[in-house]
Amino acid sequence: MAKEMIAMLLAGGQGSRLYVLTQKLAKPAVPFGGKYRIIDFPLSNCVNSGIDTVGILTQYQPLVLNEYIGNGQPWDLDRLHGGVHVLPPYQQASGSDWYKGTANAIYQNIPFIERYNPKYVIILSGDQICKQDYSDFLKFHKEKNAEFSVAVMEVPWEDASRFGLMVADEDDRITEFQEKPKEPKSNLASMGIYIFNWDVLRKYLVEDEADPTSENDFGNNIIPNLLKDGRRMYAYHFSGYWKDVGTIPSLWEANMEVLNPEDSGINLFDENWKIYSRNSGMTGHRISADALVENSMITDGCRVDGTVKHSILFAGVKVEEGAKVEDAVIMGNTVIRSGAVVSHCIVGENVEIGQHAVVGAMPAEGEKGVATVGPGVTIGERAKVGPNAMVSNDVKEGEEQW
Amino acid sequence: MVNSNADALGIIFPNSYDSLVPELTSERLMASIPFASRYRMIDFILSGMANCGIDNISIVVRKNYHSLLDHLGSGRAWDLTRKNGGLNIIPPFAQKAVKIYHGRVEALASILTFLKSQKEKYVVMSDANIAVNFNFSDFINTHMNSGADVTVAYVKAEVPAKAVEENPTSDTFSYTLRIEDGRVREIRINPKDAGVQDFSMNIYIIDRELLISQIESAYVKGYIYFERDILEPQLDTLNVQAYEHTGYAARICDMKSYFDENMKLLDAKNLDALFEGNPVYTKIRDDTPTRYITGAKVNNIMAADGCIIEGDVENSILFRGVKIAKGAKVKNCVLMQDTTVEEGAQLEYVVSDKNVHITAGKELKGTDTFPVFIAKKQTV
């Protein structure tokens, strides 16, 4: 049975700008928003949009991601025909190769796509926080009788030169593509989400592969080639919440925005567009009589005896009596001992922060910086971690790291 | 054969003791009563069995079981979606000649064909009225090593006042044991003895072949109750051993004990004791984490995911999706799934069932011995 549209999710990125958080983890597997991982967003969007076949292209540190995806049941993607499939590079009779670029990753999986004989293929990226109805995007694609459509966001003109930009006419037909230009002609930034007619995509992937000078990248090669040939290319305007969480500050900021859905626009509480995730299976959280909790999100398994303000605690986090957590993102099973002060930072999973240790600091006027503690690290008693620190090894009792 | 699984199949009677909490069982059964902020009563026994490698579990339902079917689904949450065995829900056979069963003898007689076709050597049976992290592995091993015909689990506890006072009606018997050197010598039915007793948990293990022969002969004689009609008269000939459960156990005997057992979990010691060791699984609802909005004041609570809290909450248990608006005050309450409390409402000693709606400014107050109960989907 042919599928109308299947999704290919690019999840192979190393996410090197998340440093310690992605040393042992692919970027799409990075925890987000109290009980999710980044990849929950595109996967849930797929299911909520009616897409039941998703190929996930992985190659960097795939273990956690593979286990997390499993058979896809949490996203209702355990299907007899279709469902979710993790697609690492594999050896073929002609030899084997890592995915050389985003386009090459799809090229190597042409046989996978052909199994489902789809009319359309949507290319998604595994490192964005966004709630989007892909079926509306497909409707646009069909209405325009397009061969290629890209989802675009209007960005402020002063930021435009940081993005890949689509220049489009009044009918939204794309006339020019600018990759991070010095002098932007448009403020329509590509979100890296594309819908292709499969026959067109297939042709360009094969041609691109045959070109030895190509970087095998959608943005640098495939899209310019389509333009050159005057293909029917359209820009689909998306105006909801969208955030690339590729850096520590943007990841921290996106988490904080979850705490303020009224203004930020990222509403996870929408019953009509649930974000699914694999469950921790822990018991309800406890907030004791000595605790103080303000403007925070807390999930199963947490035990709060101290103060938690404007923070997100993931499953199983313990905040002992007298400890203070403020403006912080604390990932699963981390323990914050009594008297510790943890502020303006991201703390990875399974971290122990010793008694009276200090991690991060509230930035003073004009300062920036989010302290980051990598997963599994132990911060000793009375140790100090500075406001911009990136901690990947244990910090011993009383020591300081800036 | 490599076998990490137990050589026992499980049978759970989800309707036992329904009539003790008529308020909570008007539209459900004992097994699906919500407990401990995100669970249903059956989750504890079911997870306990699954965690100990019992992967062939039958649930013999009697009535009001829609909520249970919805909760259990295919059994995936307990990893019981198996080709062989797995979760097996047995509804009453709708036929004129077949009555809804009363006691365990009738219930087991109705599944004799099934029992005969199974391969496991032992059968483990339990009700669902006790929230407990029960170690079925140890229970099964103890039984195997003792050479007993039957082993019954008990706790040292007082028989609840209500059970003592109650006229014996069909499914509310409580049993205490007189034990000599580990062997049960007497089973007392609805005893009037005061103080701590060896109080049966109604968790049994018995050889499957023995169970089949006992049920066959009891059923033709018109017997109804396993304890009263099979065990008690044969205590001299059957070797019935007692197994003490020393861990935490929360038994639901009436509305008061339901309230108290929930509240007890606000003490971290009790919470740890109930949930230590093996995980307790439940149906996944995919709620977001609970959100505490600026202005919320919380003090000594346990809450599940999906709550939005803007008001004051003290000494309370909040189930999934509870919403408490600004200016509302909730104290000493157990609020089940999706209860909403509007602005300025004040609740004290209230147990609200699912989807209860308390409109703005209402005041409801019970006492610690008599919490106010608000039935499912009611608007105050």
C-alpha cells in the first residue's frame, strides 16, 4: 500500500555547540522541557499530522537515541506497515560510507523510501522545538502544485544574515536562495523543513551523488540545483513557536520559555496537540512542608525539600532542604544536596551537587552566560562552578571551576 | 530451557471488597480505584507479579469493569503483551444459566478449562484491595521450599473497625489466621478480636493440579468461598503455610481508610517504603509536567503530572491533570484526575472523584474522620 507522505528525520548531527550535553548523546536525544527529548517534538508532530511512517537518520552517538525510540510505541508509531525506523549508515555490496551530508543521508536510504512508494517526502530536522501541523504544510504544497516547498519563518531583518534565506514573489514562489548572506534580500528564514515530490527528490539526489564536487547538502546543493532548473518551489509561512536549540543559551532560553507559555507561544498544555514521550515510570512528585516552589515545572519522581524558583526539574530530581534552585534546568535523577545554590544553568542527568556547593550565578547587568554541568558529574561540597563554566569532569570538594 | 520467569501463573480478583467503598465503586471496581496520585489499585499487585517474572496473568472480572478494561488495555504498560500468556481478562460468560460469581470457588470454576490447559506448576491468587510492593519471588520460593500444599500471605495488623462491625455480606469477609510454627491451624472469619492480628492478605499460592481438583469437588457441592469452604475444613489434611509480609501495605476498607492511606504517603518514609525496589507501572497519559504558576503556594503535597497550580495547596494528594485556580485554597484533600477548583473556592477534608468541578467561591469542609466525598463528574 502506497503512503501519501512519509517523513525522513535528520538526527545525525553531532550538536557540538551543546558541548558536554552531547558528548555521549545525539542532539535530538537531549532532554527538554521537564520530561521530553528534543526528538519528541518532530515525532509527535508527525503522528498528530497523520504521518505514520518515519525514518530517523542517525550516525553520531546513536545508543541513547536508539533505545529511546525503541519500537516507537510511545508515539503510536509501532505499526505493521510503516511506523518508526532508525536508519544508521550500513554496508552495501559497493562498499560502505558514513552519511557525507544531509542529502547523502537521504540518498543512501532511497531503498527505504521506495518500500512505501510515497508521493511526497517531508524532510525534518531533529534539533528544533516546534509544534507544527505538517498536514497543513502538505495542503499548501498541493495547492501550489509545487515540486518543492520549504517552511519559512519571518525573522527580524537584523538577524537575517544568520539564516538561509528564501526570496519569494507575491505568490510565495521562491526566486532566490541566500545562505547566510551579508546583505539579505529577504527575512524569510528556512526552518530546514522541506516537502518534496518524491520523483523530483529522487532525481536530484541521484544527480547530486554523481557530482564529485558536491557537499551532498540540501541547503548548499540540492536547493540551488532546483532553483537553477526553474523547478516549482514555494515558501510556506509558519508563524508559531520555533526554536533551534543548537546552543547552550538557546537551549536554556527555550526551557525557560516553556515556563511562560502565555507570552512565549510554546504551549505544551494543549490537549489537541500533545507531545508524546517515553515515560519515566516514577511515582508522583513530593513537595514537603519546608519547600518553596515558585513558577516552575516539576514532574514524576521529584522530591523537593528546598527552594525552587523559575526552574524546570526533570524526573527523579531531588532538591534537599535548604538548597536553592533558581532559573535552572535540572535534568533527570540529579541530586542537589542541602545548602547548595544552583542558578542560571543547565545541569545534566545523574549529577550530584554537594552540600553548600555553588553552581552558576545570576548574571549582573550586561553579563551573559549559562553554566553547564555535564551528565554524571559530581560537584564536591562547597565547590564553586562559575557562571560561564562548562563542567565535564568532577569538581572536588572546595575547588573552583570558572 | 533458559527461564528467568516464575513457574507460576497469576489470577487477580478485581471486584473483591467492592462493597466496602460504595462511593468509589458505583462506576468502577476495587481494582480501578485511583490511588497514590497516579496509580490504580491493581497496578501494585499486577506490577509486583510482572516484576517477579509472572507473565501469564488472568483477571477474572465480575461487574463494573469498563474502567478496568480501559486502564489495562493490552497490558503493555506492565510488559504483559505476550504471545504466550500475557494479560488475560476474563469477563463473565453472558448466558442464561451462568450467574455472576460470588466467591472464588465459582470464579475459578468458570475458568477451569483455562486452568487445565496451562503449563505453569503453581497458581498465585490475589485481590486488588491492598497497595503493596509484594515480593512474589520470595513468596513462591518460600512455598516451593516448604513443601506446603498452600501458602497464604498475611500482615500483622488490626482488623479495621468497619470489617468487625459489618454484618457478613457476600464479599466482605475478612480472615485472620491462627498460626503454629508457620502452619495455619485456624482461619477466623470476620473475627471480633481486638488488637493486632495475623491478618490474611488473601494472597495464595497453590499447586495448579491441586487447585483444579479442589475446585472441581467444591463446585459440585455448591461451595462458594475458597477460604471458608475449602481451606478451613481441610486445615488438618492440607498443609497450609503462612508467609508474613513485613513491608508496607495500604489496605482499602472504607472511605476513611482510603483517605488515610493516601494521606500517609505524604510522609516520605511511607512513600519510600511503598515504592522501594521494583517499579510500579501504570497506564501512561502523556501529561506535561506539573506547572506551578507564580502565586501558587504549596506545602506538603504529592502531585502527579499535568496539574496546573496557581492557588494554595496544603497536605494534599493531587492526581493527574488537577487544576487549582488563583485564590483557591485546598487543604487536606485527595483530588482525583482532572478535578478543577475555580478561583476563591475553599476545600478542606474533601475527596473528589474524577472530573469534579468546583466552581468559584464555593466552600466545602469535611473532618478528618469524615471527609466530604464528591462523586465523578459532579459540579459543585
